[in-house]
Amino acid sequence: MQRTLSEHITFLEQRIESLKNQLQETDKWSSQQSEIKIDLSIAERALVHFRRAFEFEQKLKQRPSQ
């Protein structure tokens, strides 16, 4: 499925919030917590990259055509 950068950013922000909520649940086993922490770290890093790509895309749109 194709998503715009903006849609990817929104998806990742929602996913990060969901993972943070899962970490706060007390009934998670430590192995589950470790897996959630790994997923959270990956999602946070991906979000940084998508935000940078979005900013770059915006800069390109602002450049005058040649």
C-alpha cells in the first residue's frame, strides 16, 4: 500500500503512542516488554527519518523550477 510521507508520519506517531501504552500495562512479561521496547525504538527512529524526508520534500517544493 502506498502512503504519503505525511500518512507515514501519522501512522508512526500513532504506533509509538500505542507501544508506549502497552509498556505501561503491568501484566506484560519481561520478554514482551523487551520486544515492545525494540519495536518502540525502531518506530521512533523511523519517525525521525520520515520527518526529515518530509522536510526535504517541502524544501524541494519551494525551489523555483528551472
